[in-house]
Amino acid sequence: MKKEQAKVSFREKLSFGGALMGQTILYNAINLYLLIFYTDVFGIGAAAAGTLFLLARIWDAVNDPIMGVIVDKTQTRWGKCRPYLLFAPIPICILTVLLFLGPEVGSVGKIIYASITYVLWGMFYTSLDIPIWSMSSRMSVRTEERQSIISFGRIFNIIGSFFPVILVVPMKQALGGGLESRGYFLTILIFALASLPLMMQSFFGTKERAAAEESKRPNLKESLSAIFGNTPLLMLVASNLLALFINLPVSAGIFFVTYNLGDESLFAVMAGTVLTSAIIGSLLAPRLARKFSSRKVLISVHIVSAVFFIAAWFIGYSSLTFVIVLTFIIGTLLGVPLVLRTSMLADTVEYVEMKTGKRSEGVIFSTLTFTSKLKIGVAAFLSGWILKMTDYIPNTEQTTVVLNGIMSMHTLLPALGCILTIIPLFFYKLSDEAHKDIIKKLSE
């Protein structure tokens, strides 16, 4: 690996962040509203919808590493990642719109239609998600620079989340003319048209610096070794997977505000609070990492988050003020791992390169995209089944059992996720100082 020659400019970071903002607008529109669209509008049962999300994520266990290998073997005059930033956004936008089309094709036909469109959407989304995150390791090899790039990207990531959070409910009500299905479809169509140029511009605005020579392109065995022979990466993957319960408030959020708080319009307030606080956490992350090790910071913020999640269960939701305050605190704490976990994963690219002489950004970052989607899928699966087991009935006043079930998905279960996620971090041994030594040796 040759020594990096140029610093990443603010303009380039802006382009990187813009792409993440574009894809996040669509990603969170799906994560936040597709489950309730399936159950309350399209007419698919909660358990069936939840199972669909889980099965799609199981397929990602195969699909994402394959895409990672493809990226690592890509060789064009534009680089190994940038071509996907140009060509993947169009099919992603088309499939996002089709997810909310809601055709009348019978009960079985609806499940088949939802399954096909959702799986295809996941595959094409992966063809952009892996290259764009891999770019964070190819734009710079220095840990501090990467943390800045990723922090910048995560902030735009969060900004992109604001649009579906704030706009979907009022837009679907305004555009639907009394028809929920029409409102959702037109709203998502507008989102897709707005997101397309944001994603595509990153092809022109970013640059790959950590170029891999043809002789250093990994074969399939070496790509697999980049995952299974990469102990620091495996610890991060395990930690990320064990955090899946933390994602339950994402899939159950719209149910919480609709039935527990009794006002669907409060979703913008609650989710907006989370996103605003997550921006603060993302800004704090690089500063905390400069004073303490990234590993220690991750462990600490998750322990404190677990305490606040448990407190939220006992305080309850009778006071909206308390709910918002606790949500803001937890959101700030959990904004920190968004940056540090990704930066630590990027550092394992050079860890493997030091051992094998090959760069494997694609397959390594496929573990990030896979675990992120798997957590969302499992959270949706659990949400669907928890709703079913508590006898949830759409569009009616819910029983105490249902309300407690939804509340547990916002408090006790995420607290469990915070505790579980720190266990593998005690076995993560690639310190920031060790990574700097690796970079120095690779640059000689």
C-alpha cells in the first residue's frame, strides 16, 4: 500500500455524506413505515410480515458477502467502488416505489408480491451500500481522517433520516385524499425522485486513494479469510449482532406513538428527538476517541444507555416530557457507536492487509451492511411476533397487554441489547495505537 498523498477535502466529505443522506431517506422510509404499511394498509398479517423481513435478512447472509467479493474484484478506470455509486441508485429507487405500490392481488398474491419486491430491493440496496461504506476506507487510510469522514457521513445519514420521520405522515395524509395506500405511494415516489441525484452525485465528488494493484486483488479464499481469519472484525460483528434488540424501537416506533401515546403525529417529535441527539453523539465520537480508546468508549456508552432504558420502563409514558428527555439522552449516547464501530471496522482492512498483503474492503464492509440489515430484519420479525402474541388488532384501541408489549420493545429489550453488545468488545484487541503502527509499516 502506498502512502496517502492528499488530504480529504471538505467538499469530498460533503459528497460522501450526500450519498449517505440520499440512501438513508429511502432506507428509513422502509424501516419505519413498511411494516405498518404491510399490516394496516396492504393487509398482510403482522407475523407473516415479520417473517418476511427475517427471511430476507437470512438471504443477505449469502448476498452481502458475494457482493463484497464482487466489489473487491472490480477493476475499472473509475476505481473499485465508484462505478456502483453511479449505476445502483436507479434500480433502488424503482424498487422502493414498488414496495409501496400495494396492488390488489389476493392474500397469497400479496405475500408473493411483497416477498419478491422486498428481496430484490435488498439485493440492489446492497450493491450501493457496500461500495459507499467501503469508500470510507479508500478515501483515507489514517484513523483520525476516517473518523472525520465517517462522522461526517453519519451526520448526513441522520439528516437523511429526518425527512421520512417528519414528512411521511403529513404527506401521506395530504396526498392520499383519504386513501392510505395512495398517500404512501405518492409520498415514497417523491422521496425516491429526491434521493436519486443525491446518491448519484457521489460518483463525481469522491476519490479512491488507497488503490489496490491487480496483483493484490484477493481471490475467494483470501476474501473469506478476510472475514473468518480477522479476529478483530469477528468481535465487532458479534458485538453488532448482539445489539439487535436496540433496533426494536425503530420497527415499533410508529406503533408506540400511535397506540401508547395515542397520537400518530407525535412520531415526528419522538424520532426527530432521536435523530437530533444522534447527531450530537456522532459529533462527540471522534473527540471521545482522541481522549479514550474507541473500545472503552463503546463499552461505557452502552452500559449507561442500558441504565436509562431500564429507567424509562419504570417511569412509563404518562409524561410526554419525561419520554422526550430520556429519548434525547439515550439517542445522544447511541449516536457515538454509529461512528466508532464503523471506524474500528475500517481499521481491520489494514489489519488483514498486513497479514495477507491484500486489501479486502468490499467483503469486510459487507459484514457491516449485512449485520445492519439483519438487525433491522430481526427487529421487524420480533416486533411482528410480539404484536401477534399480545393479540394486536390494527386500527383499534389496544389492550394493556399489547401496550406493555410495545413498551417493552422500547425499554427492557433494548437494555438487554446494550448489555449483550459489550461482551465481545472485551476480546477486541486492535487498539488505535496498534492500527497506527500497521499503517506505518504498510507505508514503508
